[in-house]
Amino acid sequence: MNEPLGDLEQERSAILQQILRLPDFRSGSITATRGTCGKPTCHCHQPNQPGHGPNYRLTRKVKGKTVTETFANSAELQKAQREVQAYHRFRQLAQELLEINEKICLARPVEQLAGAKKKRRKSSSRKLLAK
Ligand SMILES: [Zn+2]
């Protein structure tokens, strides 16, 4: 199934428009943890107790190292959840953008590119003559 080049370019524009409309986004994943505190007498140290939490944190890789962020309140957590969700949407759109570009590359006739090359060569030879 070969789609016409014009259709492919329209699809690409539609994907780019969606990327433009994305809200703030950030990479990382949000996980919930439960744990024990420093007080040995606290209920969290009793057997079969769930411990404190859940505490949510965001982890992401920065130059190969895992960076952890915690949230002061549920509003901050929800904001981060939206931002991470938007990042997943961005990744999905970026993949679609790559796929459509690959189709466009295959559909693009060579003549158009050859024409552009000829123009460039002409302007550079003009520069040489001017010297
Ligand atoms: Zn405790």
C-alpha cells in the first residue's frame, strides 16, 4: 500500500500539530513505596504492619544516574503524574513522526532532491567566480 506523498505529508503535519499542543512533560516514572520509620516503638515495626505510606516518588535517569524526587502534597503528585503522562504521549507521537518520515523518505522521488542539489552547486560556483 503506497500512500501518495501529499497524504503522508498531511499526516506528518497532523502529528506535529499534536506535538505542539502537548502540555508540559517530563521523563521518569512514579512509584509508590511503603516503609518503616526511625522510631523502633512505632507500629510500623510490628510484624504484619503495612508500614508508612504509600509514599510516591518520581525516579528518572540523569546521565546514567537515578535521580529521585518526592512530593510535598497530593497536588504536586498529581501535577507530576500529568507531566509524566504527557511525556508518554510525546514518546508515542515521536515514534509516529519517525514512522511517517520513513514512509515519506521512501515515497520522495529522487528528481526533487537532484534539482535542489543542482541549485546549490550553481550558487557555490557563482561564489567562486566572484573571488
Ligand atoms: Zn513508623
